[in-house]
Amino acid sequence: MILVWLIVILLVAGVLAGFAGRVNTLWPRVISLVAVSIDFVLSLILWSENSSRVQLFPQRKWIEQVDWTWIPRFGIHFHLAMDGLSLLLIVLTFLLGIMSVLISWKEIQKGVGFFHFNLMWILAGILGVFLAVDLFLFYFAWELMLVPMYFLIAIWGHERRIYAAVKFFLFTQLSGLLMLIAILTLYFTHHRETGVYSFEYKDLLGTVLTPHTAMLVMLGFFVAFAVKLPMFPFHTWLPDAHTEAPTAGSVILAGLLLKTGAYGMLRFVVPLFPDAAHAFAPVAMTLAVIGIVYGAVLAFGQTDLKRLVAYTSVSHLGFVLLGIFAWNELALQGALIGMIAHGISTGALFMLVGGLQERTHTREMDRLKGLWATVPVMSGTMLFFALASIGLPGLGDFVGEFLTLLGTYRVSIGLTLVAAIGILISTLYALKVIQRALHGPNTHEWSIPDLGARELLIMIPMMLILLWLGLYPQPVLRTFEPAMHKLQEYAKPHPVLTLNPSVRALSYNGRLPEIKGK
């Protein structure tokens, strides 16, 4: 039941925060902070218990699960399950949820109750995506994330918030409909084969599809996740949404919503359609590399700090996509570390940019010159996270990118070289931020407050986590290892049944099988 409670706590807190906002503006903040903190502690307890369970039961499929029949007539279950992959991502969800509440403490002054209602329900939807193993429930949670995020952007965003919110809604909704069609196709195909209606992940694994159908259904899932990732050329909604969203919205978008796309690739695209995914891998990896370079180049060309950080996500998540479709142990480990490190480093950069905008009422780098002398702690913190974002050795992003490149090298040397060029370009936009926004003469005579105690309480833990991931990522990799091996097992290409005329026997992939009994 702990998985249910993790979601229920957020849903109830959201409702309570919404009503409490009618009384005063403090209670919604306190309720939300307490609720997410409780969930964060529970997730850490689960992680601690998992370490011992893995040693005792290394072949155990799920760490925790709850499975209730929901609509038996259509084979729909309320089935939540957690393995090492989803465990790590829900820990990240609660960590960034706490930071989002804290960073909004002073920024959000209107509609505070409704703001925290939407924030809690977004986190609940994200949690449902990471835990659902019934595809109907997964799609329900996928759509649940959409509406609250639309409200966050449309109500509490900046100048062009309505345009950005509508664009975000259209991209994610239309791609989600493609995934729904793909889910229903898989559902009815499985029923035609077995006579059983089921949306269960374990039942749909191994569903036999013709190569053409498998490719089309796989693409339905792939496009939905690629839009959320975001992958070139489906990324165009992201810079607008990031730029216009409030700081907490940008943190949730970059740190968590984009990870749902990567999670979907890992959990569903490759395991459900191994043959189609392997056939499509060269295309996906090529698009990933294009995104790495394209995102870095566009980031370098920006003068708006928020748009610059937004385009870096296109580049960084390109490494995650590259690692997923390289599909070997090193590449998958790199993709996971990259997801977590990106969520922390980019989330922190959005918080710092939001803090600068709150103080100076601008995001233009040319208007922010000379800030280092005025706000040295904020400037030094921004330098740290900028270096983390470009993959400085010793920090988490470096480990993710390095492992991804090592894994990709085993598949394609050419793509590895081009991806490495993307890392070189990333140093240019990081240096641009530091030089143009923080150094130089204080021509605009800025006199603004430096980071306060609340902001340091946010930044210091995130800096320590990136150092930990960069220097000792083994606890994270050990937690992911059993889930990774299960996913690799699911994603093995199906054996091809052929008749070998030389031995006049049926063989799989050219090898004579062992035949027992009759």
C-alpha cells in the first residue's frame, strides 16, 4: 500500500492546499512542503530497504507492487509496481518537488492555493507514470500531468504565457493521442491472439505483431515520448514553455516531465517492440546526435538566459536518447545517470535564472553584466551548475555523458564522435553565460541581494548530490542494475524460425535447437 499512499498524500495535499489558500497564503505552502517531504522520506526508506532486498532476492522483479482489479470486463487493473528504475526517478521527483515548493515561496503571490493544488497534482501524475504497469492506468497518469502544467504556465507564466501554454498543450495532447491509438492496437492484437483482454505490461510483452504493424505501433509510442523528451524535431514547444513558465514550472518541466519521455522509451518502446526498436535504432540514434549538436548550437545563439538553458535540455536529453537506443549496459547506465544529473543541474540553473529575474526583472544577458561583484555567492553557484551542465569531470553530468559515449562507441564510432563535438560546443554557451551575464563592468549599476538562507538551503544539497554522482555513482548504478537486466532480457530480438535445408530441421537464428521428447 505504500505506493498508493505516495500518490494519495500528494492528491490530498493538493486539495487541502487549494482550500487553505482561501484563508491565507502561508498554509498552502506549508501543506505542500510537508506532504512532499513525507513522500521524500518514504522514498528514501524504500531505497534503503531495497539495498538489503536486492542482496537477499536478486531475481525479484518488483520492489513493491499493488494490483487491484479495476474494470474486469476490459482487463483494466489498478496496478502500480516499483523497480530500481522507477525508485530512483520517484526519489528525484520528490527532491525536485520540495525544491519547487521552496523556490515558489516568495515568487507566487496570487492564487497561491490553486498554484499548489496544480503543483501537487502534477507530481502525483508524474508518480503515476513512473509506477503504472497497466497501460490504461499509465495513459491516465500521462494525461493527468498535462492539465495542471497548462494552468501553471497559462496563469502564473510571463508575457507570452497563453501562447506557450496552448503550444505545450497541443504538442503533448496530439502526441498522446497517437500513443492511445498504439496502446489500443496492442490491446486488441493481444486479445485476438489469446482471447483475453488485458492492458497489463507483463501480458503485452512478447505480443506477436507483423513487422509492419510492430513498426507503426512502436512509432506511436515513440513519437509521444519523443515529444516529451524532447527530441529533435519535436522540441519546438520546449523553449517557449520554459521561457514563459514560472520558476517552479520550469523546474518540473526540465527535471521531471522530460524524464517521463525517457522513462517511456526505456520501459515501453524497446521492451514491447524489440525487433522494431532494433530496426529503428540507427534512425533514433542519428536524431539523438542531431539534437545534441543542434541544441548546443541554438543555446549558444540565445541572449535570453531562460531560452538558453531550455535549449541545453534538447542537447542533454539527446545523450539520454542515444544511450537508450545503443542499448548496452554502459549506455543504459549513462542514460540513467544523465537523466538524474540533468534534472538536478538544469533544475538548479532555472532556479538561479528565476532568482535573477525576480531581482532584476530581466533575463537578457547584456543587461546583467557585472553581477559577480554584486552577488558573488549567486554568481559562484551559477558557475558551478554551468560547469556541471557541460560535463565537468567530478560532477554527475560527466559520468552520464562519459558512460553514454563509451556505450555508443561499441555501436557506432561515427555517432560517438559527432556527439563528442556537441560536448565541445556546450563549453561555448557556458562560457558565454558566465562572461556576458556575470563578468564585466557593472554598467547598469545593479545593487541586488545575494542568495538568502532559503535559496542556499535549496542549492547546497543539489551541489552535493552532483558531487556524489560524479565521484561515487555506484549506489545509483547498483539500484538500477536488476531493473536494467530485466529490461535487456525483455528487449532481446525475437528468434526467427527457419528451415535449414542442410540438416532438414527447424532452427532458431541458424542454430539447431535442443529437441526433447516427441
